[in-house]
Amino acid sequence: MNSNHIIEQSLIAKNPKKKSEDGLVVTRDFIAVIDGSTSKASRRYSLFMSNGRYAMKIISRYIRKMPADISSHQFCLGVTRAVNKHYGKKRLAELVDHPEERMTASVIVFSRLRREIWMIGDCQCLLDGELLENPKPYEQTLAEMRAAKVRELLALGKTQEELLTNDEARAAIIPRMLQEMKGQNVTYSVVDGFRIPEQLVPVVPLDFRPHEIVLASDGYPFLCTTLEASEVRLRHQRETDPLNIGDFKATKAFTPGNRSFDDRTYIRFTI
């Protein structure tokens, strides 16, 4: 019998006119949230979808087919091969030195049989109400840099509305962001078709007591024990600080016309 009980789940694309780069997989043996990274480069690996969505689709397909008893180590090897084979041999040598050109995603997986949670990349969860995160080491620094640039532009006479429509501060941090991506699968883990340093993949063991778990992408800046509470906090953030430069700082703002500053996925379940 499948002992996992889904209480609630949601997947919402940031842009109502585009498909989400987030993904949600629920099978008998696994529950996973996948956050495909928005590409910072011009190379596309699919004519029909963004690099982040393509990576998410490859990873989703892999999780749906993998054996119930797969370990975190085996998952890291297998999902890496699954993405790697979509590059083609000619591109691989170039991609070694240009991680910003790779298809990239963060993934958090619950394994029913192993009773473990695996965290690869920038993802978050609540385990019985306790927040567990695995943030990129440079993300907060870049968010602080962008916030400082926004304040500088506001002081020079730019309006909040102008900066929401044209986020000049984000454009200013993109070169630093690309530089920091050299640390991809070196100083932090992601799924990108290249070897994942498993010492940077938290594996959370679960005992055999009942637990309530929330898995989510980083589209929720304040992860709460219910979907409604998480959505309320997100709405409050948009209403009070749409530029994301206050207590919560981000590398992007709430763009007018979009549902949020990022795709967002939430699933709450008991085991």
C-alpha cells in the first residue's frame, strides 16, 4: 500500500502566457518538486520550450521511470546521464567551461521506500514545521547587490513603476551572476548533465513515525505549513515590497502582468 497521503498541491507559472519551468511529480514511490532554471544564455536545446522547462521535463520523465529502491547516489548518477545525453557530443567540451549554457534545474525528492528527502540545488521543505533549505551560496549576495542598485536608481529619480517594468538593477547583476555560475556543481549542486558533488546534496533521513512534509520551489519566499498561508505571505510581499528589496531580497522583482516574481510549486503530504 502507498502510505503517502497528499493533502494539497499547487503549481502556478509566474507568467500567465507561458508554461511553468517548475514541475511536480507524484508516483507511488516518489514525490518531487523540480525547479528549472531560467536560462541566462542564448543557446536553446529545444525549439518548443525554454531550457529550464526542457530540463524539468527530462528530470520528471526520469523520476517517473526510476526503480523504487534507487538511492540518492544512484539518482544523482542516473539523472545526470539523462540530461547529459540531450547535449550531443560536440557540445560537451564547450559546456565544461560554460556552465551558464547548460540546461539546469534544482530538485527535491521524497523517496517512500528509503524514507529520505534528497535536496539538489536551490530548494526547500518543511519537515513537521521545521524549515530545511539548500540555497545557492551566492544568491543572497546578488540579491543584496540588486537591492542596493534599486535604491541607487530610486535616489536618482527612477520610479518604482519604471523599475518594475524595466528591472535595470537585475540587468546590472547578470554579469556577476554568470561569473558565479562557474561554481555550478563545484561549490553548489544542481542537475545539469554534469557530475553532481554529492557532499553538497543534503540527504534527510526520516524515522518510522508519522510525519507531515511540504516540498516547494523557491517561488515561495515564506514557506508555511499550509498552501493558503504561503500564498497570503506571497501576496503581502507583492503588496508591500514589489521590488523585493526589503526584509526579503531577491534577484528579481514582481513584473507587472505576471502572477509572481517566479514560478511556484507546493505540495503537502503525510507519511
